Amino acid sequence: MPLVGTLLKQTTRVGYNYSKKKKLVLNINQENELVLLLQKAKKTSFGKTFNFPKILESNHIKNAFRDSVPLYTYETYYSPWIEKILSGGKNIVWPGKINYFALSSGTTTDASKRIPVSDKMIRQFQKTSIHQLLALHELDFSTSFFESSVLTIGGSTELVEVNGHFEGDLSGILQKNKSFIFKPFAKPGNRISQIQNWEEKIEKIAEKAPQWDIGVIAGVPSWIIMLLERIISKHQLTTIHDIWPNFKLYLHGGVFLDNYKLKLDKLCAVPIYFQNTYLASEGYFAYQKLPHKKGMTLLQKHGIYYEFLEEKYFEQVKLKSSIEKLPTLLLEEVKENVPYGLVISTISGLWRYIIGDVIKFTNLEDYQLEITGRISHYFEHDRRTSVARKHY
């Protein structure tokens, strides 16, 4: 299908040039994003409770928003807000009905968090993925690469219907709503993706592997290494490139590759590009625009408004002690190489929500960042960088 590959490659070129011209990734005026969120949600229960119309009338909207709406953790946001949505409520924190909830590991209990994922957020995930694809133009991959498929390895994509909504892994929600543009290129397909037993899933993928032409792999490094080793062993290969010569790009998220990159390199015949992504159940926050540039670029025009919590308040958050009125910094107030707790307001109806991740900006010129840990694991005497959060 050389024609398809040529067409897709040309599409990335045109789209990439357009995105650079229109600055689709960066938008330094975050107030515009906040205004859009407040206007959309002003008639919801949350918007009425905290008087969004009055905030919108303020001469200093960002300050009025900080003063009027308290900070939340999952536990304090669950009751009453998420609890009401799970009970079938509409127009609670976001207009209409929330049809999907992503199950995310709890940080203080064994129970799973249920993170609301609105239809608008799903569309934003899709748009962000397209923007990320457009950036590949700078790598000048061959036409055959654009004819290949994307293999995504994650948890089971099977969703469970509960009280009129669907619950499951974020990958399952995105799989169910996958854009028709990507469906022909997505592997391993619905049937295998829904398998819950990991050993069974890895064996099914290994069986099908020679039938596919994979150019991009996405997933947790430990899982990907295990899968590639199984494929190589099962089919008696020297490297994975014996059957997937177009494999050029590996997308990973939220973990450091230092302990994995050497192992991955040994499974490949040619060097591959590694591209980091900051994708969580709560939103798509950043991605590495180019694999040879280390930092991920904060996405500022993608349905999310950001605030930042200083390190001196981490202990209060961990202890859940009077966090509602803790001061936050705006994007224009942050400094380089300083740890901050990430606070988000989103198009899924999370408002001033402390996500629990700790990040630092390595370059404020284009807001490049790194994930450095979790507030719950962060100690004044221990600055080691460790990420427990799973983004796939």
C-alpha cells in the first residue's frame, strides 16, 4: 500500500506545518482556557455552588477562581460530586451526563478511583494524539513506516456497564471511542485487547505477531520487554526487527527508562526513537515533541487549566490537613527546576483537583517538564525520583 503511506506522510507534513503556524500545541494565555471551562460549566451544580457567573465577571478571573473554589483531593471530591454522578446525576460538574469512568489505582487505599471521562475529553485525547502524530514529520521516517500499524499494550480494554455508565481502564474507553482514522492501524484488535489474563494476552499477541507490520509500540516498558522477548523466543528470531522492520518508535509514559533502555536496545537490530508521554486518566498533559529532546511540552490549549502547589505544602496534602485554601501558583509564576504538585481543572469536570503527581519545569521557554514523583511518596529528606503512577 505505497500510496497510503505516501498520502499519510504528506498529511503529516501539511498538518505539521499548519500546527507550527497556528501554534496548536502551545498557548501561553491559560486564562482563555479557564474562561472556556467556566462558561461551559456555569449552569452545572458545581458552577452554581461556586458562582461561576460571578467569577467570569471579575477583572481578575484567575485570582477569583482561586479564591472561590477550594482545592480537592480524590477523597474530598468524591463526596459529594463524583458520588452524585455515579448515582446517575446529570449536570453535576460538567454539562450533561458522564458516560465513562476510568478506573485508576487508589493512592491511600486499595479501592480504585473512578475518574470521570467526558465525551469532550475523549475527543481531546483524539486530537492530542493527532498532534503528536504530526510531530513525526520532523523525523523524516520512510513511506513504509506510515503504512505500518500501532501496537498498544495495556490492561484489559473490556468495559463494565454500571448504573447507566461504563467503567474500566482508560485504554478501554479510548478503544471503544477510537477514531475511524486510527482503527485500521490499531493492534492487537478488540478481541485480544479485552483479554484480562496477561499470560494469555501475551501468547495471543505472540501468535499473531508475524502477520502484522508494526511501526509504533506503546505501553509500560516492563510489559513491552516481556512481550518482545516472548515473540523473539517463540519464532526463533534474532531481534524483533526480523519480523517488524518498520518498528521505529516506542511511546512510553510516566516512568524513567534508565533501567529498561539497554534491554530494549538488545531486542532491536537498529536504533529506535523513544518518546515520553504524560497521559493519565485525568487528562493528556504533555508529550515529548521530538524524541531527541528530553523534556515533555506542557499542553496548554487542550481542555485543561493548570495550577501548581509548592513543595512546602506537600506534607499537608499527604496528611489531608486543611488543604482547601492552600495557595497555588499560576503557570506564569513557576520557576525552573523546582518541584510542584500538579493541580488541574478539566473538561471532564475536575475542578482544582490535586492529581498527586510532582513535576518540575526544565525549560520555561516552551514549558518543558519532567515527572519527578508523587506527593504521597515525597519526603523532604529523600529527593530520589520515583514514579508509581501508571499511565497505560
